[in-house]
Amino acid sequence: MRAITVATVQMQPELGKTEDNLLKMSELITRIASEQPVDLIVFPELITTGYEVGPRFPELAQRVPGPAVNLIAQKTGELGIHVAFGLVTKEKVESIIYNTVVIVGPEGDVVGQYNKIHLRGEEQIAFRPGYKLDVFEANFGAVGVMIGWDLACPEVARSLVLEGAELLVVCANWERPNEEEWETYLRARAFENAVFVAAANRVGEEPSYTFCGRSSIIGPRGKIYATIKTPPEAPRPITAPSITPSEARPAAPPEGYAVARIDLDEIRQYREETQVLQCRQPTTYRAIVKKY
């Protein structure tokens, strides 16, 4: 039995305020780890900056390791845990930046760094796409990372699983009104690969987007181990005039975190039962790697 405890954080970052966001993350890490033993904490995509930073992304980009990674590494080293979080990164050429997730380990080391491959909309203007899918070895097992729109491409999850991933970490800025799309993709990726999925999606509003939350931890047979639910309707003031149900404003998804204890050894059992990987016929899938 290889049981681990995973937490997925649902947080609203302050737009462009990296230091404030890192302080909030640090406080959340301490709180979560003090409430129960935990092996991995997952934060959303671009959690250190927010999403609609636009032309400020280059000035907010950091190297890995850099100030943000070093601060989180100090925390993981103190608590003996792993943390995955999203940020903007740069390498040698200052003008080339990436939408990145970094996993920091319990020794304060960088376990893995993944640059988002499938950029959507205005992301294509701001960021350079990544080009490589890696599986990272944490001290509890093999982890694959997906960011946002990567989730909509089943080839990503399947490739990571074929490379040995036992847990897929998903860091996202998924927006309303696409909650059903988000939840369906998460369960589908878990089902079709017989793999655990730990997904952290942000909440809050920015100029063009309202984010839907619903961070979850899902098992290899699609079982939802933990999720952060959103109330169906926002409460209205007593003084508000009478409104019809169609006029009711959906409640804002809350900040918080979902936590679950999962057993990575279940993966082998379900894959043997379903033969989901063994029954593949790769020679018939040539169309998948053709450019559309």
C-alpha cells in the first residue's frame, strides 16, 4: 500500500502582486500541513501573478530557481512536503517567457518544471509554448503535470501515463461558464488512463474572466475523493426586490482546499482489470500525430 495525502488549493491571487500572493500561499501551506499530515499540496496555474497581467508578464517572470521557488522551497523543507504551483518563468533570453508549473520537494529541491504546451487565446501572445512532457519522480511516486488547456487534449494525459505517471497534477485558470467542461475533462482523464488526478483551479474575478474553482481529487475509476463545491445560488439581501430564479446570480466559488488520502497501488489493480493500456493498438493511431 502506497497511501499519500494530497491537497488541492482553490485560491484567488491579487493581480500582479507577486509578494502578496506568495505570502498568502505560504500561510495556506502552513495551515494545511498543521491540520493534517500531507505529502503534496497543489496550487493553481499562474497563482503568483494572476491571469490578465498582459504586458507586465515579462517583468514578473522569474528564473527557476528564483525568489518565488526559493520561498516555497524554504516552506517545503521545513514541513517535509511537496508543493506544485504555477508561475511565469524565463530562461536565458529575457523576452522569452513561459507559463510554468514547478514542483518543489521536501529537501527544498526542484523536483520538476513543466512549461505549458497548449496555449489558449491571448496566452499565445504572452508565452512561448513548451515542447516536452516529462514525468517527475517524487519520493512517493511518479507525477505528471498538466496546465489549463492541456487538460482538453487527451494525448497529454495518455503520454504522461505511458511514461509512468501514477498521479496527474492539473493546475488551471478555468473560467465560468465552463464548469461542466472542466469537471468532465477531469473525470475523463482519470477514467481513460486509470490514474489519479489532483486538480487545483483558481477562483475570483479579473477584467475579462470569472473563474469557476471546483478543485478536486479524482481516482482511477472516476471516483471523486474530494472537491470544493459551489453553492447553487448567491444569497440576496433582505432588502433586495423580488427576483425570478432565472435572474438569480450564481454564488461565487469559495477559497479553500480539498484534501484526500489516496493509495497509488490501486492504479495497477484497475489497469489490470480494464486492460486500458494493454489493449492499445498504436500502429493504427497515425492520425493523432498529424498536424491539423
